[in-house]
Amino acid sequence: MREVQRPPWYANALILIVAAVMWYGFIQQIIFGIPFGAKPASDTGMWGLFLLFGICFPLFFLSLKLVTKTEKEGLVIRFFPFCSRVIPYQQIKSVQVQPYHPMSYGG
């Protein structure tokens, strides 16, 4: 059995809004040559901000997920892209069904 949980849609929407603003600012300043904002960054600074908040930041947050699998050796929990953990079945003392609300927990 396998379950995948991702951040809630509203967290992804916020990240995509930040990325869209960076893309807009980058295109306006670098492509069209129109300074972006009241105190525009230098072109080098805009490139750095674009790479960080327009590309890396969204790719990182949109790749986050929690994968839970049952394997022979035990329960495997992986928080991608960070860590993985195996909990042997012998260490699990009890199991219960727990209802939850996906809109409040994002899972």
C-alpha cells in the first residue's frame, strides 16, 4: 500500500503567485528594459532574484511530498526531497483509524 500527501493547493497557489511576480518583473526589466518597481534592482540582482524566486523556490516547494509505504521490513516514510525512515512492524504498538479533514491538514 502507498499513500502520497502534498502541500495544500493554497500553499502551491501562493508559491506560484510569487513566481509569477518574479517572472513578470524579470521580463519587464531584462527583456523590455523597463525598470521593475519603485526601487528596481540592478540587472544582475534581478537575474539572481529570478533564478532564486522564479525558478528554484517554486521547483523546490512544488516537489515536496510525503510518501508512506508498507514494505516487507516495515512502514517506510519518506519526506521528499529530504529524508527517509523505516519503522519496523515490531516497533508499532497499536494502529487506529483517525479521521481527518484534508482541507485543514492538506493531506
